[in-house]
Amino acid sequence: MAAATEALGVSTAPQDILNEVNRFLRGASYDSKIGEENLAQSALFLLRTMPAARHAVLEHFCNVFDEAVNNHLLQMELGQSVTDETVKIKEGILQDISGVLLSFIQVNPEAWAPILSAWSLELLGHISCKYAEKRGMTHSSSLNEVLQLWMTCSPTKLLMELASECFAAMVGGAPDICVDALLEASVKYSPHFDWVVAHIGSCFPKMIITRVLNCGLKDFCNLGSDMSEREMSSRQKLPKMASVVGILGHLASKHGQDIRRALMKLFEESLCGESDVMKVKTVPFLLQLASMSQMLLQVLTTDMIKALTPEVLNKLHSQFSKWKMANLKEYESLLSLVVHLAVKSDVGGYDVVEFLITAAAPKQQQDGMEVTCPVKEVQDACHELMDKLIYEIQHTIHSRKKSMPNQDLPLLAGLAGDVHRLLKLLIESEGQSHLWVQQILTFVALYSGQSCAATILSGVIAQSVRPMQSTVFLRLQKGIEIGIPNLITTTMRYVFDLLQPHTSTNQLRLLKNLLFLIQWEKKTTSFKTKTTSSQLRKCLEKHLLSLSELLLHPSRDISSTVLQILSHIQIPPTLHTPVLICLCSNLTHTFFTMLQYTDDAKTLRNVRLCKSCFRQLHRHCSAQCMLIQFLTEGATSQENCFLFGGKFDSTSKKSLQSQDNVSLFRENQQRAMSMTLPKTSSSVFHAGVIGQGLKPQQIKNNYSKEQISRNVQSLVDALLICCQEIVARDDSVYDSMETEVKETRSQNIDEVAARMLSSVLVERATPDMLYNDTHWPEEEFLRISLERDLQVWRQMEEHPVLWSIFSAFSHSSSVICFLSPVLRCIMGTVLNHYDNCREKAMRNCPQYYDAACRLVQCLGRSKMLPSPLGHVVDLFHFVTPYEGYLLLIAIWRYIKENPPTITRKDLENRVCDAKYTEVVRSIIHSNINKMGHLYQRFFDQSTNQQ
């Protein structure tokens, strides 16, 4: 203090000092004869000249500031603003005191800054606590409001400036002293002192943060080694830890990154150099801080977790090995603290879980390269932590449901937002790690509710790389449905949301996994076993529309997988009409698409799947008609006709559009650019080009005969499936989860289906419906219908698959009856041809010969032609065109007088009169040398019938 006095240039006589001491003592004893201003001057004089009076003077200044604050708050409560001479005198006194103290700090900071720092902080803490219950202060709820209220008070503002000046003076020399004083005051006067800490911290953030952490760590390390001493010390020092947390919490809003860097620097410094007590206890200190502050916990779960590499873990193990042996109880407490912090981690929870799992069961190799792994002791510790964490979560989940339904689990709440990362970890993990992730996902689903649970289950189906991994779905479903029943319905809705085009989901993988689950469920339920899980196939029935839309996917693998799924689903007996139409349309389109591929094995498998779906669908009457129509129209369309050996119409409207867009105006403009020569074509107006140029070449069919034959047979089989009747057996076989009736298919064609098939074929083959009566007219009518007959003939030429359909359904009298208009046109064309044919033999015209044979065979198989007219096809090979014409005329006349009918009894009772067989007998007699062996077949039977 002497040095300070000399530096200020103060030199006074001893008698003057004694007089000022006596005046100060009388004024401090509340002698009214000495004014406040004179008393303040005496105190300042003694502070300058007499070091021993420092404590008394500073105590007097405390009273001065205290009284000034009291007067300010009283005026604020009364709502008055006093500006008299007394107030001005008191403000001048405060300004003088503040000015002198600041001058001391500027002249000799090493001596005065620590003293005045402790004094100003103590006084601010005392004033904050004393007046905290004032009416004007109790309305302040936030720290910012409290700070603003105190900074508007002139005395506290002067004290805060003094304290800030002290901190600024000690930053470079003795920062620990000022920070320790701040912590002591914070512990003593918290929470009313928080506004002081917030203001000073905002002025010196880096220094405050770093020094606060260092002081807190030193205090944490000074705890005694004996348990009794430790417990007593903890009780005494715990408020200081709380003060550290409070200060950091105040600074977090604006200086969060500085706090993060300071914490990480403290942790990194603990790993460098030789191990000592402070370095060993750094990690427990940081964990203790995190347990007291959610903000500090977020730093640990984000930044510090990333720093815990296998090398760092091994380093920590070497530091903690001796401490662990000497403090087993504290080690167990430390593990419990880690588990407690993990459960509280809402931000960075996934990083914590992934770190513990990876450290407990590390992969020895990654991308074919060996990686550094934590030592076995570290792995065992992380294994123990994971087991305790799983137990703690499970215990809390069950307690939450029974007694504490509102209990929060921040870890599970945070993991609910990282479900997709957890699912990826689940797919990539194996062994014990796999079981841990599976349990955590189950807990997350039970905690978060139905939506999150459905997201997890649908994610498992979508992300499983191999179908066998999809069995995790079954285990998760079993665990989740204990708390959330009937979850499979919501899950399937989420699954089909993932199949939408705008998502990035691997659709093929998802569908294959879904197919595997359906097959697995069907296999496990085939033994009449009762399970608690929901029926997957029943839920998929509600998504038939989405599945039918996926049939049109460009990928054949996806379409094939959807077909397999549909073949395993029991299509319900009642379906909405839009769903039924979409399903029938897309299924037939897929059927034709599958026939386009040349891979026989895959094509046949997919066609069989389509037939299986047809077999289920055609039980619906409306679906049966739609399937027949779509199949028949599709087979004769320009897009699919080449699959069945048909001819592509190169003169279609699409190919003529380019000619329709020619502009005569532009054509004449182009000609106007050239020289006009008299008496030439250039001298007249150009009226366009007549015709369309050369006839385009016929497009060659690239499919082989074998492939065409296979496609035709597949189409015929599909139509037969759709047209046949269904008879349910009496001995129904019941599945364990659903009743399935085995169906036997008779050879009879359903009457409605026959009519539908025939009407579609007639519509496709004939140009109009004008002459589509089933009755056959007189032969002279052929002259009128010649053009119409030729158009039908052209359709049969372009679509030879129609003959295959006729032949396949020729045993059905209903189909042939309603096909009578088409057969009549074909017969008319053949008759016109052979009436004018000059060939030596009927068979020399192969196209018409083949048509005649097929026509008679169809009429004979359907019983429309009785014997012997039904067998005249055997004579066509030997007869001349004219004789063939006579035979066909006889058939025409018979059908004219015996119209086609669908009544089976009438067909069976039909006989052939002699007037129709005379021409047959005559032709056989004329060619007895060639047809003699056929005579008995024709006329013995007819004689018996007659």
C-alpha cells in the first residue's frame, strides 16, 4: 500500500492524517454534524494516505453504495423521479469513490485489482441478495430482465464497471484469482448473483470459460481420497460445481462454440503427457458437469464421442487402469453415471449408441483392411455399459406403462428421429450387436407410438439386403405388438408409401423381402398353428390397387415379383369396381409383356404366375368378362399381334400423320424460289402429291415359330382358365389362417363367358354389327356380303391366333353358336374362291384349303354338323375345287335350315337328311379309287341313324 501511496504522489503530515481519522470515526458513528460529502472525502483521504484504514473505508463505501441502491429502488417502487440537491450530492459522492478506486487500479493493478475485485463482487452479491425480494425485482423472470434492471441502477452499474476493470487488469497476470473470487461469490449468492456472472462472462468469454473449467477441475481433484472426507468435501464443494455449470449455462447462448472448444481442449490436454491425478479425473469431471447441464451433455454426445477413437480409448484405459484397481466402487458409480447420461441424451443419442456398440463388438476388418480395435478391457467395459443401458431402458419402459405414464426418455425420443440410421446399423451388424440394435428399435417403437413403430417395421422390409434378413421383421413385430397391437395394417400402408415413384427406395429389394415374408407366413401357418402376429396376406388385400399399378413397372423383375405376391394373396370375393378394372387391365398387360421376352424359362414361370392370378380373378363374374375382353383385344391389337404371328399394319394412322402435315402453301413457296418456265408444270399452281408414295415394306416378325407357338398356347390356356366354370368340392380344405376352397375346373365353358368371348371375337373380326345374326341366309346373299366377307378374311389373315382360339373352343357349342357371323363370312370367302378356282386340286390353294378344314372341324366338334357332314374334311384332300365347293354348299344349306343353337339336347338329336349327303355320295363314287376306304365311315353311320 505504501507503494501505491507513493505512486499517487500523496504526501501529508501525520497531524492531518490524525484529524481525518477522527473526522471519519465521528462521521461513521453517525454524527450529524459531519456531512456525507465531507465524510466521503475523509474516507478517500484515508484510503490514499493510510493503508491500515483500507478495510474500514471499504466497509464504509459498502454502506454508501447500499444506501444509494436502496434509495434508487424506493424511488422506482414509488414511481417518482427525485432530482433535488441531496440526490446530486450522493451521486457526486459515488462518482468520486468510483473515480478514486479506478485510478488505484490503473496506477497499480497488481496490488489493487485483486482487493477491489473481491470487494466489488462481494458487495454486488450482498446487494443482489438483499434487494432480490423488492417489489420491482420480483416481477423479473428472465436473466436478461434482471440484468437490465440492475444496470439501470447507477450504484450497481459503477460497481460492475469497477469489477470489469479489475478483471481486465488481471487477465494477463493472475486470472485464477479473479475467477476464483467470481466462483466463490456465485456459490454464496446464487441465484441472485447470476446477472453479475452473465455480464462479466460476456465481457471476457474465453478467459472466463477456460478459467472456470480449470478452477472447477482443480476443485474436483482436491476432493479427499477417504470416503468420509470425500462425502464431507462433496457437500461443501458441490455448490462450486453448480456455479461452474451455471456460469457456462449463462454463456452458452452467445458463446456456445467457445464452450465446446474449451471442453474439447481440456479433454485433449488430459491425453497428452504423463498421467497425473488431474488428467485422470478430467473425464469424470466432464461427466459430472454433463450430469448437471443438458447443454454440456450435448457437447459430450456430439463432439467428444467423435473424438473417442480406438486409439484414444486405449489411451484412456492405460490412464484409468491403476485408478480402477484402487477405486472399484467409484468405477461402478462412474459406469452408472455414463448410463444415466446416455439415457438423458436427446441430441446425439444415436452417436452414443453406435459408439458403445462399435466399441463393444468392433469389426476386425473394414473394406478388406485390418483396423485398430479397442483392447479387450475396453470392449468388456462397453459391453457392460450396453447391457446396463438396455436394462435401464427396459425397466423405464415398463415402469412408464404401469405407474409413470408421463415419464420421459430423452434417448428414445432422440433416437426416434434417427430410425433410418438405426435400421442401417441393424442391417450391417451381426451377433450380439444385432440383438442390441433390435432391442433398442423395439424400445423406440414402444416409446414413440404407432407411427414410429410402423416406420421401423416398413424400414426393415425396405432395407434388408437379403431376404433372410427380413426375419428381423417378425421378431420386431412380435416384440412391438405386445404394446401396440394390430400394427401390421399401418405398416403395410407405410410400405406402399415407400413404393411411390418419388421415393428413393429400392423397390425390387422391398418387394422381394415382402414376398419372402408372405411365403414365410404361409409356410408357418400351413400346420394350423395359431400365432399372435397379424396376418400379412390379409392386410395386403387392401393394397391390391397399388400392387396392380406396380405390374406396369418397366422392370420385368419387379413385375414378376408382384405377380408372385398376387399369386399368394387370397383375392377377396368382394372388390371395388375401380380396383377390379385396374387389376384385370394391368394383369393382362403384364401377361402380354412377359410373352415378349425370349428367355423361355423366365417367361414360362411368369406366364404361369399370370394364369394363377387369372384363376383367382375369374371367380368374379365382372372380372371374368373383363379378362376375356382384355385378353382378346390385346391379342389382336397392333402392339401385341406380332407375338402370335400376326401382321403389323404399316399403313396405320400413326404412319400417315407425317403425310397429313404437308402444307400446300409452303410447297408453292418453295417452287416460287425457282425459275418459272412457260408451258411446264412450274407455270401452274402446285396442288399437292397424289397418293403416299411406295407401299411400305412389311415389317418382319423376329419371333421364331417355336416362340409364336408357345405364346399362342399360353393365350389359349389363359382364355380357357377365364371361361371355364368353377365347381366347389364338398371336402373343403381349411388353411390355418384362412379358408381355402379347392376348385376343380370342368370342361364346360361358362355360358356368360362363352357369350362374352364370342361377342369380342365377332366385334374384332367384323367391320360392323349390321349382319351379325347367327342365322345363315341363302347362297345368293354371298354376292351382297362379298366385301364384308373379304374384310373378315383379311382380319383372319392378319391375326392367325383367332383360328387357334376358334379351335380351342370348338368343343363349346355356345362359343361356336355366337361365332356364327364370323364363320359364315369365312365360309362365304372360301366358297367364292373355289367357285372361280381353276386349280386341279382343292389342296393346291393351301390358304383356303386350311381355312375350309378348320371351319368344318370347328362346326363338327361343336355338334353343329352331324355325321357325315362333320367328317367331310377327310375328303378335302382328294377333291377338286369344284367338288370342294359342292361339299361346302351342302354344309351351308344344312346350317341355313338348321341354325346354330346353344341347346345341347337339340344338337345331340340332330340328323343329316339324305338331300345333304347325296353330293357326298356322288363325289365318293366319282373318286372311288381314291376315297373308297372312306365310304363305310360316312354312309354306314348315316344309314344307322336313318
